[in-house]
Amino acid sequence: MALAPDDRRLVEDELGRAPTDAEAALFENLWSEHCAYRSSRPLLDAFETDGSQVVVGPGDDAGIVRLTDEWYLALGIESHNHPSYVDPYDGAATGVGGIVRDILSMGAYPIGLADCLYFGEFTDEHAQYLFEGVVEGIADYGNAIGVPTVTGSVHFDGRYEGNPLVNVACVGLVSADRLLRAAATTPGNKLVIVGNATGRDGLGGASFASEDLDEDAETEDRPAVQVGDPYTEKLLIEANEALLDEGVVEAARDLGAAGLGGATSEMVAQGETGAAITLDRLHQREPNMTGLELLLAESQERMCYEVRPEHVETVRSIADRYDLASSVIGEVTDDGRYRCTFEGETVVDVPASFLADGAPMNDLPTEVPEAPPIDVPELPLRETLSTVIESPNTAAKEWVFRQYDHEVGIRTARRPGDDAALLAIRETGQGLALAAGSEPKWTAVAPFDGARAVALEVATNLAAKGATPLAAVDCINGGNPERPTVYHGFSRAIDGLADMCAALEVPVVGGNVSLYNDSPTGPVPPTPTLAMFGVTGNFSVPPHEVEGGNDLVLVGEPTTALGGSEILAERGGYDDFPTLPTAPAALVAGLQEAAVADSTLAVHDVSHGGLAVTLAEMVSSDAGVSVTIDEDVRALVSETPGRTVVETTAPATVHETLEGIVPTTTVGSSTLDGSLSVTCRDGEVEFDVEELTEMRAVIDRTLDGEPITLS
């Protein structure tokens, strides 16, 4: 850890002296890209964050939106990218633990997780090693703490080989009277740490997350990765509920990036107060820890609570009841200073607001990369459809889902594998739909329109299950922002995501930014992960598999543009990105209305892999589909989002519902023979259900064999 020379000069000017070693390390971490968003904060103003349903917007540990006057949702998302490359199991596991604690700090009980994962080419042994380790880490942690992983996405692309992305979203439920904030506002109140003892793991994690990965990162950066303990996290979840039951918490914050120093300085800066902290009082699991280590270690499963003096013993008693250690490390002051002592010596004495919010923002140049010329290869019909159906990116992800206990918590009404998951919110009688993901091929080709397409696709996933979008959180990942072409793609992706969310009237109430996802293999493509949440009037939603014997209606503009498509990723070539619908909000509202119609039997969105993959996924052993498209094969593999296929007993209802918004076409019917039959200008092709099942099981076939090891 080393404070950059320009930052050191700013600190020295503010303090009127050179910083202590502990102060320099604290500034280096809190002013890092990971904590301060120095290259992205000016761009984030593009997002619309307000709405009648928004209770708490960006800036806290999680966003809060209103379900009813009595019940709120807490929404959060975070990345654990660099740690998951160095140690895929612990890196991913602690990412789950961190986002769950962000939900706890708002007073909410976590009820669902979504994981969006990005790795190198699936055929690469190292990518498979990372993939298995990350999924195992998410599964073991989520299963142990009793929070179901109910949705997500997985992408394979060679540009992630040296820097995988692990983005995890969480949703929690909180009653209005239990809502907490992270601002410590009352001088004289105590600061109490509850949870695991502090060790030396995760030292400099925030700084590590703000640098490119080197070739030796898997060995040299291992100390910067935290070690998870899900069983302690489960105790912390229940202890947090008990503390709320007793009404003894004034404010709370998770100890995440920059550890104790990050959490406590941000709490008092947000509350416009100060803090006096005695680092020696912190419970420790390793001997001879220094003040700097106690301040910045990112040991997991720890929370900081602001507590009135008369309630301290109650807090400690509840911690004891759940076998959790606790320490009263200091108190809130009224002078705006952040002070820490260690062994009787003052090691930190700085203005709290300057430490937490004083990092200067970067003004970085951008450069538009030159697009290659249009080059679309020959696309034989059967071969083309086979290619996209059996691609690991569009293949079945059951291998992933099987690792997760998605039924724990007994709220899961729609399991993973559909367009969106559905959780039963019995407290309000509503269903909560969750969908999350991105498509890096889209944003690599067209950062602005590709990000717009990501937002539309996620909203379409919700509408296809009969849900009305409510709010979203985002995790925007990019490479080294100091590279002008990288920063161009990153900034345009932000603008595109913000533009479409605003058009859909979906507020973005929180999020995360992860930059410096760069390695010797190059930068990752701009990857704006979006997790969106919607509500339904009940717990029943249309499936994506057809029933058989009914009409099939394609909702959406016919398209043949292949820019960003899976087929071009597999075959090579370049094309323009498809044109998106001009009335996205009306489209999503119309899709939602069509999905809940009594005549609707099944709905599935058209996106990754195009119409061919959508139709293949609608086939089961009991029913199939037969369609005719008045276009060539490109119309079957183009990936324009905002389209769906609807199985219905009354196609006129679908046509009337979407009339004047987008075209709707009756393209065929569902059958009772379990096959996929497609006719287009290039001919006719048919796949039986056994062929489709085998083609789509490429991940299962590969990973259910011998365990993958690295030589």
C-alpha cells in the first residue's frame, strides 16, 4: 500500500503535516478507486434515482424501496472480481457475505441472492477451474446462511480469462419501523463491533481491487483476499434481528472495504460527527497485530453499531447469546475529527469528512475505437442453429443451479432457469420477481446501445413473468480507466444503462463500480450488470415451456442485424448492433399485461442466442414448437431484446394488447411431439427433444466428469 504522490500532497496540505503511516494507509484505501469511485462518480449522475417508491437512494449500504406503507425492500449489489481470480472459492464466498451484511445494515432480513458470473472461454482449463471454484464458494456460503440463490447469469468470453467478474446482488425485507441508516449522528453514543475476531486477512483489499491484476496475482496477492465463515454470518444475521427486536441500534454499517477504518469513518462522516476509537479494544484472533492492521484488515462477518450508552450491555448480551464476540471500540464525538489511538499513542487524527469524501475526482480522456468493417459469414441453417443452441453461453445452466439450495427460506415460487425468479412476499400478498445479468458481447460492439439493450432485456424478463418493474441496482465493471478507449466504453455503457432505465421509469437506487479489471490478457469488455426487481399480484406466473396445442405469437420487430450476437462470436465477423424499440416503457407494460392474460399459457423472452435459442428452451419432453419465419436464418439468431414468444389460446388478445407499440406476428404453434421445427427462407430444420437436450447439456457433460485440476 502506498499513497500516490499527488494524493499525499493534498493530505499534507489539509493536515498541515505529513501523515502518519496509519493515516497514509487509510487515505490510500479510502481514496482508492474501489472506495471513492474517482473515475466514475461524476458519470453516475446520469442515473435517475428518485421515484414515489424510493425510500433510500444511492449512498447507503443498500437502496430501500417501498412495497407498502408497512414493508420495504432493501436492494444491493457488489463485485468481488480480483479476489475471485486469486482465490475463487473464498473470493466468491466473501462477496456473498459482504452483500448480505449490506442488507443487514439497513435493518433488513436477506431473502434472495442473484449471481452474475463472467469467465474466460469455457473450453479453457483455467476458466473451468475458476468457474467451479466460484460456484462452489457462492453455493457453500449461501446454503449455509440460509439465503437462496434464485437467479443470475453465466457468460464465457476469452476477454475475461485473466480477470473474471463475480457480481452478486441481494434483496432483503424490512418493516418500516425497523429501517436503519449508516449515519452516526449522536455524540456520546458508543461504537460497538459485533462478530468475528479480527485477523490479518484482507489487508489492503480496497487498494488491491483498484489495480490491474499481474501475472503473479494468484500467489502474491493472496493476503489481500478475505476468508469467509458462513456459520458465523448466520449467527450474525439472527443476532442482528434480535438487536432490532430490542430496539437498541441507532445506526449500522458492515465492515467491508477498508475494514474498521472504512466503516467507522464513513458512519461519522455521513452523520456529520466525529469518532474517538481505541484500536486496542478490538477483539483479535492473531497476536501482535499493529494499529494499522487492526484499522484496515477486512476480516469478514463483522458489523459496527452505533449504540446509546445505556444499551451497550444489551448489545453485548445478545452477542453472547449467539456466540459472537463484541467490543466497544469508541464513541461518537461532536468535533468532526476521526481519531484512533493504539497502545496509548494517537495514530490517526484527521477530519472525518475529508477522509471519507475528500478524494479528488479524475478527469480522464476518452477515445472512440475504430469499428471493423461489416463482415457477416455464410450461415447454413442447421449448422447455424446447432452452433447457438449448444454454445456454453446459451446452453442449459442446470449444473450451476444444482449447487444452490434455492428453496431455503420457503419463499421461492419460481426457481432458477426461467426468465426471472419469483419470491413470495406473504407479508404483503405480492410476488417479488428478480432478474439479473448483462451481455458483454453487446456492450463490446456498441457500449451505449448495448447497455440500453441490457436494461431492456432485464425488464423484459420481469414482464414475461407478469411483473411490473419497481427498481434496480447496477454493478458496472470495466478495465483500466486510464486507457482512453477503455474509459470511452465504460462511460458510454453507464450512459446507455441510465438512458434505458430512465425510459423505463425504473429508478436505480444503488450499485457498485469495479474498474481496473485488466490483466496481461487485456481489459474486460464494458460489463454493466443490472439486477432489476418487479412485483406481481400473486405468486403464480406463466412458465417458459409450452403446454402444446396452441398458437405462438412473436412480440417484437423482426430483425436480421447480428451485431453482438452469439453466432458472430462463434463464427467470427462483424455487423451493426440491432435497432432497439422506440417505446420501451409501453412495450414492457404491454408484455406484462399479455403475460397475465387468462389466455396466456407460456412466455419466454428472446435475447441471448436469438429466437432459435428461445424456441429450443420452450421445448420439453411433452411439447414442442413449430414456427415459420418470413426471413432468412439471420432472423433466427439476431439478438434484439424486448421480444418475446407467447403461447396463447387467443392470439388476438396478444395482438390487441401490443397494437401500436410493436409488431406482433402469429408464427406457428406449440405441438405435442417434443420437437423443434423451424422454417425460414433458407429452408426447414427439425430437432427432436433428445437432440436438443444433448446439445444444451454441454456444461453438465463437461463438469460432471472428473474434477478439474490445474497442472
